[in-house]
Amino acid sequence: MYFQLAFIMTFNQPTEYLPNRMQILFYRPAPIQMSYLGFPGTTGADFVDYIVGDKIVIPQEAVQFFSEKCIYLPGSYFVYDNRQKIAENNYTRTDFDLPATGFVFASFCRTSKIEPDLFDTWLRILARVPDSVLWLASTKNSFMEKIKLYAARQGVAPERIIFAGRLATKEEHLARVRLSDLALDTIPYNGHTTTCDVLWAGVPVLTTLGTHFASRVSASILSALEIPELICEDLGKYEEQALSLAANPAMLKTIRAKINNRRENSSFFDTPLYVKNLEAGYRQAWNRYREGRMPENIEV
């Protein structure tokens, strides 16, 4: 069956780096137009018919705020490539300037996602977990200097914040991720691929269930993996759970074992099944169009 669809994948980075072509859809190059990945939210455009989502990122009470109709996929709307390899490097923490002992909290999301309230929460967590460090993605020197200076002003030794530089391949990065104990999600703009990468590497990701699409993506992924204990009600519960997991190695070990099991057995990491479900949504949208019916919410 041939589908004549047009997709828009918009990005929130400056347009000089990743220009989008949403204007094209204004001219209706295809009879069915969809928003999928890229921008986690409504386009607000009456010429985009559908958005691909799930019941967590677009709950029933949020539907009224979307200009598009939703194609609800089972589990999570987010897709991950289960063919990605993890390098078989015998990395040690000292290879990346991490302490040989102590708890390693990590966040490999873009540093632009680190909001002041969230960073204050991270610093409180560090202050209450002795010998712990925070491992962040490397960025501009000016930012790294400022963030260390701010930590020092809050009473946290700046050397407890460590930045991870770029590696030659993603396979090496995924192997490096395994050295961390617990990943701390960014709030209110969650990790997307970053969350998947960390889980694929077998490391727990702690998040909250936010109030809009971008703040519910990690919860969508964790729900699909059936690991609800990593989804917190709010930032206060997030802080408490981070402290609890850092103080309970047995609980953390159990969660890691569950993640590794889900890596092999969960429908979330079953990419061919995801493709099958997505194409089923396309067929339903196409059939509605062929029958002369208006777009409507579709549940796969």
C-alpha cells in the first residue's frame, strides 16, 4: 500500500544550525500531513493533520490544546534503534577523571536544559550524598566555569562536577555511560534519545511526570519499560528518590537488573514491532482519508 504523507520534524535549536521547512506544509504537498518527533508539542497549525504520540505524553486532558489529531501508539511514541552496539571497552572511572569510589550521578542532556531549580536540586543531592559527583556533558568553557563557580557558592566543591568530553563513536559513549550509578533527567525538558541511550546502557534514569509533552517523554519511556519506581510526582519526590537510591545499593542493583532484562524482552526496545505499530497508524489515517472522513484521534 502506498501512503502519500508529508511529515514535519521541527527543532528548537537556532535555525542557522537546523533550519526547519514547516512552511512547505502550508502548501499541502500531501493530502495527509503529520508532526512526528523533533518538536515535542503541538505545531498549532491547521494544515498539520496528525501528531504521533501516546497516552502519557498526550493524556486525555491535554488533547484540547493540540491543533492536530493524535495517532496514539501503544507503549511509548518514542522510537529507538535496537541494533546500536555498545563498545566492549574495559573502561574504568579513572579513564574519565571520575573517582574510583563513591556515587556517580550523571546527566548527558544538553546543558541548555539545566534549569536553575533543577541544578539547585542536584547540588542539594550532592551535598547529602558524601563522596558523590555529578557527571555532565561537556560544553562551552564559559558555561563549565560558571556552573562550577555557582556550585562553590552553594557550598559544593567544584571538583565534584565533572564534564564528559566527546568520544570518537557513540558505541564508546554508551560503554562510558555504564560507569555511572544513576542518571538524573532534566526537568521540565526531558531527555529523549539521551534517556533511551542511558537505559540501553543499563543505567537507571530518574525523572518526574510533568504537565506538558516535553516534560513527560522520559515517563513515557519508563512506563513502556514498566519501571514506574523511576517516575516521581514532582521535583521534591525526585530529590528524595535520588537520595534513597544512592543510599540503597541493593535497590539500585535490582532496578539495573530489571532494565537489563527489559532491554532483551521489552516491546519498547523491539524496533520492528514499533515500525509495525506506526505503519498501522498510517493505514488508519490513510483509510479515513480515502473514505472521505476528517482526521480523528487514532488508537493503535
